[in-house]
Amino acid sequence: MTNKISLDAVAREQLKSAATGSAGRSAQTVYGGHEHVLRQTVVALTAGSALAEHESPGEATVHVLHGRVRLCAGSTSWEGRRGDLIAVPAVRHTLEALEDSSVLLTVAKQRTTPPTP
């Protein structure tokens, strides 16, 4: 992993991939991973596609890089446009693209085991 990447470039690549995929979505982790507390992933969704209802991944935010999205948790929803930051609720929720969109999903998970030296 390099110390600097272009989120715009990654978002463009993922949107192209989402447009050609059958599910209308694509994702690439740009920082962290399963062995880290912090994980950041660029997620691209074509208009009308969604991440189906799922459990909260832990403490998380969605930063809209491109387009317009709606995050729904029960009867509550939040719309986000380029530049908006949405705190992900700690309950089951969905993320849907109102237009072709890309977001930076940031998740901080609790460590279940001590880090390896």
C-alpha cells in the first residue's frame, strides 16, 4: 500500500466496473483490511442499485465522493451528495444509489484479539 492514492481515480475505476457488472456495484479497499481496526473502502453503485439491508459494521461513516445516495435505517433516511458525510447508524440499514455514485466507507472495528507484535 502506498501512502498516497487518488480517491477520484479509484472512484472512476470502480464506477466503470460497477457499470459493467451484473449487480451494479463494485468496491475496492484503499486502506486497512481485516487485520486493522480502521478500514476504508471505495464503493461504487449504479443508479437504482443498492447494498441490501445489512447489520452495522461497527463505528462507520459514508463520505459521498460522486453522485447521490440514500442511507435508510428503518423509517429514517439520510440523503447525501458529493462532499457529504453520513454517520452510519448502529442498526440494520441499506445504502442505495439515487444516481451513479461512489462513496468512501470508513469502518473502525473493535479489536477482538490483541495485535500481533
